[in-house]
Amino acid sequence: MRFIDLVRARESCREYTDRPVKKEDLCTILEAGRLSPSACNIQPWRFFVVHEGDLVGKTAKCMQGMGMNRFTDQVPAFIIICEQTTNLKQTVASGIGGHSFAQMDIGIAAAHMMLCARTMGIDSCIIGWFSDKKLRELLNLPNGCKVRLVLALGYGKKAEPRTKRRMEFDDIVTFVETPKKKGE
Ligand SMILES: Cc1cc2nc3c(=O)[nH]c(=O)nc-3n(C[C@H](O)[C@H](O)[C@H](O)COP(=O)(O)O)c2cc1C
């Protein structure tokens, strides 16, 4: 499959069957995250996987509230993507230009994992709406680890992706022209 077709085939899935995701498949997806690029190769991510027993349902509840993310009750596996915040090199690197490179790195890792999952027929949804406090308590996450994103993974009910709602190409892309010299 061409990469652009993979990108087109991926969408945020909010309807899952009850088919579980095999641990070996989760490991392949996690490997895609591990191999992602990061600023200064700091690799600020730590991945916590929930895929067994009643912990899955309890984890889903940490992402729900104000009508958000109710669909997570059907999700069979979650990867909790944390930022290791106690790395001095990272703190210095992230200070450059006022960027939070670590958070960018986490987003890139999530994208790698999502797309890797899609190649395996596994659907996903990035979840940014969650309670860090609830997840921390439930999963006993270590200090110095801040939850940045959660990746929901499973087998979607839909066969075909919906039409993507996106801004028009020309509204977001500018090919910057080389200024013409006088007389050209
Ligand atoms: C950082 C981030 C956080 C997101 N958080 C949520 C979320 O909490 N719940 C949800 O249902 N979708 C969430 N999404 C999915 C977006 O709504 C979705 O990517 C967007 O609407 C585009 O749709 P598509 O992914 O199907 O192409 C999130 C996506 C990103 C990148």
C-alpha cells in the first residue's frame, strides 16, 4: 500500500467490536513508537499498556466526562503515552525557542503507532481528553511521568472510512516562489 493510501485509510475509530488485540500485535505497534524520531533523540515517552481484565473498563472511565469519549467503554486496548518530565537534557532542549519538543515527540510517536496499527488492520483513536489524576491513581503511574495522550486500539465495526473533513489544500499550503530578479 502506498503511504498516502494508508493515511487516507486511517481515521479515528469510535465504534469497536469486542475482538481483543493480541499482545504480539500491541508489541509491534509499540515498537513503531519506540523507533519514532525525537528532538536530540531524547525519547521522552513512556508507554503503559492496558489490555487485560477489568482494568480496561476502569481505564476507559478515566477518559469520560461531560459526554466525552463514552465510546471508550468498547475499546479493548489502550496505550497510555506519558512524557518523562524529569530528564534534564530534555528540559534544556525543550527550552530552545520556547518549544515543547517533548510534546511534539509524543505526538509523532502516537502517529507512528496509529499508522502502524492501521497496516495491521487495527483501528485507533488518539484521546487527549482524560484525567491525568485518575489514570495516575488507577495505573499507579510513576512520579515524573505525565500522561500526554492515550491511544485507543481495537477492531472497528465499519468497513469503509468516512470522507475526511479537512481544509482545502490551497488554503493551507503555500509554495514560496523565489523572488524574480529585475528584468526576468
Ligand atoms: C491530540 C489529539 C487529541 C484528540 N482527542 C480526542 C478525544 O479525546 N476524543 C475523541 O473522540 N477524539 C479525539 N481526537 C481525534 C480527533 O477528533 C480526530 O483526529 C479529528 O477529528 C480528525 O478525524 P480523523 O482522525 O477521523 O481523521 C484527538 C486527536 C488528536 C490529534
